[in-house]
Amino acid sequence: MNFSRKVWETCSKVPKGKVTTYKAIAEALNTKAYRAVGNALNKNPHSPKVPCHRVVNSDGRLGGFRSGAKKKAAMLKEEGIEVKGNRIVDFEKSFCSIR
């Protein structure tokens, strides 16, 4: 399985109403290639089945999204995640580690 497929498979484990980070996905894949995780998610052809909108920066900022930050924030809000100033409110409460 290639790297992008592994990223998408790992990302698909993030439940609705939770977020994870690019770093957490990379660590679950035993790599430090955080940016490569972001690049793979940017090319995700399986959205929203593979919920790349649920992946954010380690500090709770939204990070990138092919459809733009406003769309990512709106999708997260629909799932009950509060976003303010392009940052997840109560990030620790919404965070989901990936195994």
C-alpha cells in the first residue's frame, strides 16, 4: 500500500465530532513526514468519506484545506466542533489520537 493510501486509511479512523493532527497521523504511520501527510490529504479523492477536514495543526489551528479554511471550519462546526479565529476551541477536548 502506498503512503497516500495509508494516510487516507488512518484518517478515516477519526470519528465525527473529533479532530486529530497531521503529526498524530504521521506518528501512527511511524514517520516524521508531517508535511507529506498534509500533501496526501490535499489529494484525497475520497472526501468526505475520508474526513480530511478533521485533521488540524498540532496547536489547534485549522491548517490547510483544498476547499479553503472557511469550508473546513463550516464542516467541523456541522459536526459540533467549535472554531473561532481559525482555531479549534477546547482543542484538547476534541482531539482524538490515532492508533
